[in-house]
Amino acid sequence: MKVLIVGGGGREHALAWRLSRSKKVKKLFAAPGNPGITEIGTCVDILATDIQGLARFAEEKKIDLTVVGPEVPLALGIADEFERRGLRIFGPNKNASRIEADKAFARDFMHRFGIPAPKFQIYDTIHAALKYTKTINKYPVVVKASGLAGGKGAIIVNTRKEYEKTVDELLVQHRLGEAGNTIVVEEFLIGQECSVFVLTDGIRLTYLPSSQDHKKLHDRNRGPNTGGMGAYAPYPTNRRVSNIIENVIMQPTVLSLRDQGIDYKGVLYAGLILTSLGPKVLEYNCRFGDPEAQVILPIIDGDLVDALCAVADGKLGDIEIKAKNQWSICVVLTSGGYPFDYPVGEEIQLKEKLSAKTLLFQAGTRKEDSKLVTASGRVLNVVYTHENLKIAKQKVYEEIKKIYFKGMYYRKDIGNSGMKKMKRKRRR
Ligand code: GLY
């Protein structure tokens, strides 16, 4: 089989690595890919947003399966174009991608179908958004741009003044462009975050291990929001919570989408907050999480290619994905200064060879002559898997010490919440 991966970050490197392990995959391409992916496949210079270019390439090379990493090509309708041309693609169509690309639509959908979610209001005029100020009696609240905003669309506001400034920036000054023409104002949820993933052909659901992302820059969830500083999997939930997630959130989501005439084929990612009143949906995404994919893909058994083809063909049947009895931790190494201004072009050096068990996924790198240098805020993803979470954590941080680039920064507490949970469970 020939497989094309669309995208070029750590998630796509992890997908490329996982798919390249299948005996069925004879040739792997990535567009645009990254220097890490060139070690296992061929990177082609086509942007992930160039839908026509990608479709032409897939036709020319007779690609058997295209797997889409990021949300933007999905929201632009890459699946619709591929399907129109008879090309097999893994990822929902434009209409189904609204579950992520149109947050007002997603909130309204959750409300109509009784999916547990925070209280919310939707506004598209400054007048209405400001009128609402008078009724907010508890801060913080979350103001979200309804459209895709590259991870910058959710703003936590702590005071009335901040609220008025934020809604003005979005609705009047159009700081996030069209993405902020409609906003969703939401209750701020308190609890642990949990990312849940299912593969679905629109009817059946196959669960992947769930995970916890760490979005804040600093340890103990402090500092500004980022695209994700690390993750671990599986996220340990008890039977009661798992039941709610499956029977009150995931299954009803897929079936209600179908009920609305929305044919959702791909991976459905629900970002949940486990509140004291039970799990609630913070957001839906129409793709794999980043950095969650980097921890989930190494701990699943079986041939992922079969599962992705079955989803794309709408025939998931009883394909089951078994999780290995392993923990997986990913730590994201970032450029100093990220998520604000940061330098790029810093040489990445390996002071010592990494252990054969370590996975190193490249996220924001480029080749300069023969050197590997930093090219973005999130640079490298270091992943270690082990049957013992404590050892996985110890090892991943030992491995990181072998890597150096000027300004390199990372969180030191990835996996801690899992260890605390396991300790509490043992005590019970
Ligand atoms: N882990 C956050 C995201 O992929 O959106």
C-alpha cells in the first residue's frame, strides 16, 4: 500500500512511525512532513492546506490511503475533494468537521442532544455580548472564538474589565479575523483534563486509550496556555466515569451526528473536564490530538492501517484496537520564550545516543546544511513507554538530558497526576 500523511508536526511524525511499522505499507509519503519523517518516508513539498495539490499528488502516485493530521485541511473540505475523486481518505468531511471548526455549532449540538457540557451563550454582536456582562456573577469565564484560531481561540477572563476588552477585541477589532465573528462565552470548568479518542465510521465506535494533555507552560499547570507541553496515556478513569464517557458522551455524540444527517468518519476527539458533577465536554476535535497521538500510538496493538482503511470505507465492523499493558509519556521540548516570541535556527545536539526504546518525534525542526535546527515553538517530542508509569517518567527525563539546544525548555511533571491517581487507587 501507498500511504500519504497530511501535515508536518509531531503528531504526523508519530502517525508516520506507527503506519510505517505495518507490513502492508510499502511506501509512505508526507506532505509537507518534517526532517524526522524523511527517515522513514518521502516528504513532498505540498502544504497541508493545498487541497487540490494534495488530491492531484494522491491521484498521480495512486495513493491507497491518505491520513489527515491537522484540522484546517479537514475544515477546508479535503475529505470531500478526495471522495469526489474516488480517493480513500481518513478524516471527516467538511460538514462533519464543524464539530471542531464551528464551536457555536458544537455547543448548540451538545445542548440539543443532552451531552454534558458547561453553560454557554453565543454572540455575534458586541451589543449583546456586553449586555450579558451584567448577568455574569462569577469569574473566570471562557470566551471562545467560534472558528479555528490555531490554538489561540480560547481566552480565560478573570474580571469584568477583561471580559469587555476580550469581546471587543474579537467582535469589533477582529483580532482573530473571521474566526472571532461569532463567540461562545462559557462557564469555566474545574477538574482534571482527559482526552478521549474513538475511531468511528459514523455508526460504530472503537476506543483508543485516553490520555491527559498538559496545556499550561509550567509545572503544576501554571503560566500561559500552549499547544501542549506533554501527555501521558492511558488516563486512569474509574468504571463509573468510563461508563458516562462511553454511554452519555461518545456514543450519543456519534449517533446524534448521524441523526442530524452528518456522516462522521474519522477520529473523534472529545476534550473533557472531569468535574465534581461528572465529565463534561470542553471541546470536540475532528482529528488526533497533539501531543496525545504521540503517546497513544505507541501503546496500541494490531495493524492501524486496517483500522484506518475500515473507517475510511465506512466498514469499521468489529475491528477492535487493543491497548498494550503499558504506560506512555511524552514530554515536549520547546524553544525558550514559547508560546510568545522565541528564536529559531538553534542547533539541536544529541550529547549521547538515545536508548533504543526511546521515541523521538520531530515537531518544529528543519535541516540547515547537514545540521538539525529548531524551526518552531514546539520542537521535539520525547516518548518513553513502560509497564510502570514511574519508570516511564524516570526514563523519559533521563533521555531528555541527552538532548540540547539553546533555550530548550520543558515541563518536569508530566505523568504526575497519573501517579497520584494510581497511589490513591492502591490505598483504597
Ligand atoms: N492536545 C490538544 C489538541 O490537539 O488540540
